[in-house]
Amino acid sequence: MTALREGSPRIVRREDYAPPAYWIDSVDLTFDLDPAKTRVLNRMRVRRNPDVPAQPLRLDGEELNLARVLVNGQGTSFKMDGGQLVLEALPEGTEPFELEIFTTCCPEKNTQLMGLYVSQGTFFTQCEAEGFRRITYFLDRPDVMATYTVTLRADKAKYPVLLSNGNLVDSGDLDGGRHYARWEDPHRKPCYLFALVAGKLVCRSQPIISRSGTEHLLQIYVRQADLDKTEHAMQSLMAAIAWDETRFGLPLDLQRFMIVATSDFNMGAMENKGLNIFNTKFVLANPATATDVDYANIESVVAHEYFHNWTGNRVTCRDWFQLSLKEGLTVFRDQEFSQDMAGSPSARAVKRIEDVRVLRTAQFPEDAGPMAHPVRPDQYAEINNFYTVTVYEKGAEVVRMMQTLVGREGFARGLKLYFERHDGQAVTCDDFAQAMADANPDSPLAQHLEAFKRWYAQAGTPRVRAQGQFDPERGTYTLTLRQSCPPTPGQPTKAPFVIPVAMGLLDHQGHALPGTERLVVLHEPETTVVFDGLQAAPIASLLRGFSAPVILEHDLSDDELLVLLAHDTDPFNRWEAGQQLALRRALAAVRAAGPVHEPLDGAFLEAMRAVLRHPALDAAFKELVLTLPAETYIAEQLDEVDPQRIHAVREAMRRQLAHALHDDWVWAYEQHKDNGAYRPDAVSAGRRALTGLALHMLCLAARDNGNPVWPGKTYQRFKDATNMTDRYQALSALVTAGHELGQRALAQFHDRFHAEELVLDKWFALQAGAPDRDGDALPRVQALLQHPDFNLRNPNRARSLISTFCHANPAGLHRADGAGYAFWRDRVLEIDAFNPQVAARLARALDRWRKLAEPYRSAARAAIEAVAAHEGLSTDVREVVSRALA
Ligand code: PHE
Ligand code: ZN
């Protein structure tokens, strides 16, 4: 990935795809594991691809020391070309030959965490996307699929556990205190799914019997001290296995399925065949150390990686441009799983709202900024930069729209056809869409397939403008929907999208009008729908359930939005109406001149009170409605952004909510605070979330009125808490409100949890994200960089402090003196020197600099230019900053 540190990076283009000139049918790897010098013997059966003109074999490699190359047991000539090993004198014909390559590498010096590396004395691998080439010379591309046999040899005392993909077929002792294990993976796979683990680990084991009666062994490997934090991940895994069998008829195809946790990991987790490797953050939980959010994340990430076993591993990507083929589909599947696990319709809606919130606060800005790219990108300099919210979350929305267009059963049929056609193959997004359409020939998807696929090809968030006309004479309501999409880099104009708009009509008393529920499928710039037989002008509830990833512009009045908030049958649109009302007020106050006053009016506050006190709504839903739109989401609505003004406005709104609803917050707290023994279910998690919001509000109000009662109660709750969710929320309420008790609580929290890495990450993140008051956030973060527990090399720790500040504390980062940008610049460069992937993600924090008002804009540009001018920048960061400046 960083072979090219100098010169202009090579651009890889989708249209240049060509099949490989050789196939590798089988791989036999032998590792002599040593942190300083690991020896890798790679014996492959290779043959020419008869469909491609004869040419030399070019194998990818990076940071390898080559010792020997043999072809059919004989020495051979070779040359090196830009990191590739080139073999010209190969046997003629298409008969397979044996290629043996012996290399060494240095895992303990591998700070990028790609390829083979050491974390806390244990060996791990990470090969997606292009890390296998850091282990041995290979055709490192996903369309080359082979069977693997892997022998691991290592010191037995230091590395008692030796794991790789597939089934354990042999193990035993060797001389000199060493031992070995031999693994065979019967499934052909691309090399990005290879994995090994060697170290001192213990495991939780769980035998299971599938619906069809086959036996399997599930295992989760962790450090000894973490064994008591593996139950939830195991429960989640079992639930995911059962769900995939029930909903899609997809069984576990392995005797053994293993998950291993590591503290040092660039991403969330990795779906290596039969041997998933996870960031500890997405495995480890017990009530004392993990919050409800952690529990929910673990459930969905464990499921996500498991679901890849079919969508990703059995059928994989032809090339990396097709990444969303596996990621968009697998995110969609994990979202559906989490909704099914949540249970009640209202809990499902809560999950949907959370997913849409991520899409709108992270993906919409990406799609409107310099890194905007289609779900299936056309080019990249560094593929690691394209593991994005667009490929993942927007990709999942594209799959969701297909389900909306063909129905739930139709979707299951389409998936079945996809596996019938492509099991064992490396395919494209077109193949997936084609299977969906072919399995549902009468659906609007099949009807508009070519136009629908523009979702894969065109970047940018489409806008849908809705205008309603009521004709009292005729009793008709005419709805006109017009779509457009702004230009994105390299795509000045767009063709129309296929947009499913789920909708219904209400009367002004909030009753649903019978017979008006529809799925309107837009496929032209303008679409008109007519409803008749109406007595009075209706209110349109459009884009229910967020049926398409678009920005909807409508002409609903505040009064009409208030009706939707109070009465819509679609819970998503109830929430959305509340967000729209809040957004209108936020934008008005941001745009107004002079000091920020009170942005919220009586009608809005009364509506919020009604939701909070509502006897029938779930706590989780109330918490979502009563949470104001994020500062970054408010910023997205503006052409010119003053982050300080937005922060001031949103804080003023929060304080108004805190004061005007004070008694209601007290009531909400008292009603929801007692939840018995900890269980991470949706209902009790919702109650804890609302309790937490109430405490935040009550501490905020106390800040203004100087009344110590609620900070005192909050501090007491912090001390008495019996689970991390309650404890963390109380701590956060004190710290966020800037109360002095917050400092005391932070110190106690640190004392109590200093041995728990993941809890310490929360401790850093809370302080990094705490609201800026008179410029205090940056110095606070700078001081924490010096804290003995801070460690820049550990991605989780670096992100908890630095990324939280740069991505989630806009008022702290965007300072008039430019010091926030200088901090960003220095950290990006510092991290880039040893881990380009982590650095490139941090670099994206200034993507939207062009929208900033002065003096922010010039200062941000100067910082980005300084990074771009740095010598020896990685390809990863170079691509991000040069796009930002383009
Ligand atoms: N494929 C992983 C997932 O989404 C993500 C990942 C990508 C992990 C690259 C590591 C490296 O499930
Ligand atoms: Zn994935």
C-alpha cells in the first residue's frame, strides 16, 4: 500500500480491469514465526490463463526479503520491477507448475498493521485489501482464488495457540521447545481472506447443531483477562447463524468458526474465512465495562462479519471497485438482522433512525465533498481510502431500495438466484443487480434495471422536491416530485435516478387517509401522482422509512410538521418531522445577525414536551426525538459555515430545552432510572438512554441556575451505578455541562478503570469531545496527548483522543486562530510516518474546508497545503489532501 512513497501515485482505473494472466490453484504456506524475522515458505500450483495472451508472471510484494525462487524444484531467473517479482522463463503450455518462493519479513516492525504484525506479543494478520503481498509474493487480487494449506511453527511457551483458516488437520511438538499446527481450508478463497494468529490466548467454545443437524464448533479467542467479556459476542454469533438460516436459507459451511480479538487493529473487524479477526472494541463486553451502544455494536459487527461468509467469501468481488458488492449487501444484512433482533415495530424504527442518522451526518457530507465517489468508484490511488460510508452505508441503501422494489420475498428469491449463479466466483455489482431483477421479472426493478444501476455509477445525493396542489372543486390532490442531483468531482451532469418514494396522506387532524399509501417509483426528472376523493387538503408524509437516500425538500408548514410529529403512522417520519422543525429553527438563528438569543418558540417546546410525556411512545424513540440535529448536519444545510455560530446556536437550543422542560426532565429521569439487573435489550437500553439525556439536560440547567441539586444527584448516580451505561452517562452529563464535579468523577473513573483499555478509550474520548468553552478544548486535548496512558501507536487510543476531537468537536477544532488546524496537520503527519491508513482517515476531518467562512477557510487551507507539501507523504494521505485541494 505504501510502496510508492515518492512521485505521483499510480491511479488504478476500473475500466482497465483485465483477467489475470495466471491462476493459482493451491497454496501451501509454512511459517516459522519469529517477531524479528519470520520465514515464509510459499509453494503454489500455478497455471497460465489460456484466455489471456502469454506474458510474464508478475507477483506483488511489499517489504519482503526474497531468499529463493524455484520453478518445479529448479532455480530460475527473475527480475524485480517496482516491487513486483517478475518471472519470464516459465514452462510453456497451460499445465500447472510448482512455484516455490521463500521470503522473510519483520512482524515486530510492522507498524501499519497490514500483513503479519505483532500486538501485545501475539501474531496477527490483516490482508484486506492488499496486505497479503506483505506476507509473500502473490497475485494479490480478489479474482485469484485458491485452496490453502498452512503450517505454523513457533515457540510453544510463547505461542501456545496456533490458528489459521479452515480445519486443524495436524499438530505436535518440535525440537527446541517449538511446536506446529497444520490447517487446511477446503474452500477456495482470494488471498485477502487468509489469516493466521499465534499467541497466548484462551477461548470460549460453543458447540452448536444447525437446523439441518450438522455439528459445528464456535470459538472466541481472547487474552485470559478478557474471557469474562465474551458471552455477548457468542450470543450474537449464535443469533446471526440462526438468522441467516431462517431468513435466507444460508447455513454455516465450516466445522469450525473462530473469532479472535486484538487491541491493535486499523478497522472494526475482518471476515477472514473461518477465522474472523476483530478489534477488541467489537467483541469484549460485560455490564461493568461496556455500554448499551457497545453491546449493540458488537451484535451488529459480529453478525456483519459472519454474514460475509456468504456475501463476500462464497461469492467475492472481481476487483476492488466492486467492494460494495460485499460491503453494501452485508451492511444491509446486518441492519436487517439488528432490526429483527430489536423486535417491536417501534424498536425496529429506532434502529432505522439510527442508521439514517449515520448516513446523513457522515455519508451525505462525503457525497457533497471532495472525496465524493460513486458506490462503485471509477478510480483510486489507494484502495484503503475507499472503505467509506458511501461504499458501506450508501451501498446498503441501494440494496435496501432493491428490496423495497421487489418486496421481502422477492429479495430472498433474488439472493437465492445470485448464489445459484455465482457460488465460488468473483463477480461484479452488475451480476448482483441482474440476479435480483431476473428473480423478479415483473418488478419495477426489472423494468428500470439499467436506470436503477445509476446508483452504482453516479455520485452525489439526489434531491427530490415535492409540491402538492389541492383542488377543492374536484377533491383531488396532485403531488409533483422533481429530482435533481448536484455535480460531483468528474461528474458535471447526472441522469435521473430510480427513486422509490414510500408515502401516505393524513388529514389535518392527523388521521391517516385510507387508500393513500403508495410506493411511487420515480425514474424521470418529474413525476406527478394524483389522489382523488378528498374532502380537504391533506398532509403528505413522504419518503416513509427513508425509502431512498435522497434529500427531500417539501413545502410543509410548521403546523403540518407538528401534525406529522404527533400523529404519523410512520415512526420514522414522526421523528423526521421533529428534526425538520428543529433544523428550521437552528438555521434561522444561524443566519440571523447579532447575538444568539432563544431559537426555540413555544409551539416547538410544547411539541417536545408532548413527545417526552407521551404515554404510549417508547423511551428510545423519545430520546431520538428530543436529541437535536448534530452540528455537522446543520452545517451541511448551509453554503457558508461558521462552526462557532452553529455551536452557539445549538447550545442555546439545548439550554432552552433544558430549562423549559425542566420538570419534564425530572419526571423522565424518575420514571426511567430504575431498570433492575443489567440486560442489553432494546427496551431497557432505551430507558437508560432517556435517563442519560435527562441527566444531561438537568446538569445543563443547573449550570445556569447554580443549583447544586442535580449535579449532586448525577454524581451520586455515577458512584452508585451498577453498569457502565449508567455510570458513563452520569459522568458525561457532568463533564459535558462543565460542572466541577465532572473533574472529580473523571479522576475516580480513571482510578477505577485504568487497567481496562476500552474503558480508558472512553475516558479519552469523552474529554476530547466535551464542548469547547472559551477555547478550552484544544489545550485539554494537547495535555491529554502527554498523559502516560496515551499511546499514539494504538489505533483505538489515537482515535479516541485525536479523531474524536477532529471529527466530533467542531467548535474545538475550528478556532479563529487556526491552532486547531495546526494540531490536525501535526497529528496527520506524525501518524502518517508509521500508519498511513489511520492517518488518511484523520486527514478527512477537513474535507469540507471550502464551505468554511473566513478566517477558518484560509487557515484550514494553509494546514492542508502544509500536509500536501510534506516530503515522503504516503499514497493514502496524498490522495486525500490532493483531492481536498483540487
Ligand atoms: N472487510 C471488513 C468489513 O467490513 C473491513 C476491513 C477492511 C477490515 C479492510 C480490515 C481491512 O467487515
Ligand atoms: Zn464488511
